[in-house]
Amino acid sequence: MRFSERMGYEKPKTELQKEGMDKELRNGIWNCLTVNIFDNLSDYTVSSDAANYKAKEHLIERLWLDFFKSTIDTRPYKKRQFIEVIRDWFFKVDWTRVYDFVEFIIENNKNKRHTENFVEDLNSILKRELSAYRIVSSKVTPITSDLEIDEIEKAVDGPVNEVSKHLIRALELLSDRKNPDYRNSIKESISAVETVCKRISENPKATLGDALDQLTKSGKIKFHGAIQSAFRSLYGYTNDADGIRHSLMEEESLDQEDALFMLASCSAFVNYLIVKTLKSGNDLSKK
């Protein structure tokens, strides 16, 4: 985290960019386009490679005629002028049109190597800036569902303060652009579930496994055995010899997708337990 975030002067980014695009993300996408696509365009008038020139002309024409749907006689015929027109448009349009533009470039650029490099670099930027999308099979694709994102946001805003703190910390560790800590993000997600189980069972020293057993035996929460078994198995994975809490776990084997999965799963289970508890008449108000 940056100094301003550590000291509390600025809030760190903790939300996936699903229905918008901040300045850093838009700038990153533009830089990917510039390095991998625009810098490789010819100046339209000179090219020693006829085949390569034709491929570049194809992209230029398709952009002007099919994407922007402009008249052919108004098309700029110098690279610098053409890019200036695109740049002016790019930084003014709605974020959804930026992703439309990205898809169009990928689908219409005939230089396979440049396109592959563009997709690889772009996915790195989308990941770094915490976009909720990735390029999959030439399409901008959500990396998590609306339901999963809703579950995370609902759990963060839930009635138990300590649970909220664990989930916010999980998001912070996940969203650190310079040094994302997926391992500890997962730990925080699991800790959120432990915390709510301890609160419901009224046993602050219980492990998650013990708390789940106590909840079942006490009758405070009635939930299907398969649900309890599934989460117990998931929790068990994090604690076994190769699990997330084991000191020998290889950091490199974890990725953003692992942390996002655990965050979404734990958030959903937290919400499930809270709803069940409130239905049973118990109070879980923030303290």
C-alpha cells in the first residue's frame, strides 16, 4: 500500500471495476493499444512490405468504416492524425465503448503476433487495476458473476464489524497493484467465516470446525448437512499440509483467481450464516 493509504489519508482501492473505469485503468488500456497496435501502424503512404501494409490498411479501414461508421472521404491519411482522432474519442466515451473498441481491435487486427501481445499485456493491466473483466476468446469477459460481487459487497456491509474488517483486508491484499498478497487475502477471507461462526456460537476460542459442530448441535442454525460438509472440506484444504495456512505453501502457486474464488465463497457463506441466524431470532448487530 502507498504511504497515503497506510496513513489513512487516502482509501485504497478495494472494489472490482465492474460498472466503470477509473483513470488508471483507461490509461493502461490506452498504453497497451499504443505499444502493441498504434505504434505498429504504417504511415499509410510508405511500406516496404506489401502484405504487412495491406494488413494494417485493413485495420484502419475497418475502424473508420465499421467501428466509427464515418464517411470514407473524411478518414485521416496520416498515422499521427488518425491516432489523434481516436485518442480524443477514447478519453471521452463511456467505459463500455472502450471495451467495445478493444474487442473490435482484437477481432479485426490481422497481425496475429501483435494481437497476441496486445491481449497478454491488456490482461495484465486489467488484473493490475482490479478490473472485473478479462479477455477470453477475443471477448471482454466477466471474471466473476454479478451474484458473487453482490455477495462480497453484502458481506462487507454486514452486521458484524470484525467480519467486515477481515473482508476489507482481503480485498486490500488482493488489490495491491505492486505487491498483491493472495495467500494472506485468502487467510482473511477464511478468518471472516471463523469470526461469524464464533460470534454465533458464542465461543470466541472455537475453530471453524468446532463452531460449525456447536451450531449444529445447539440448533441455533439449521442448515443442510451437504452445505456444512462442503465448506468444512474447503476449510480443510486451507489447513492441511499443503494448505494456505501451512508455512511450506508455495506463494507462486496462488493467483488472483484463487483469492477471488475464496473471497466470493467465504462472503456467500458469511451471508448465509447471518441470514439463518437472524431468522432464528438472534441478534448480530455490530459491536
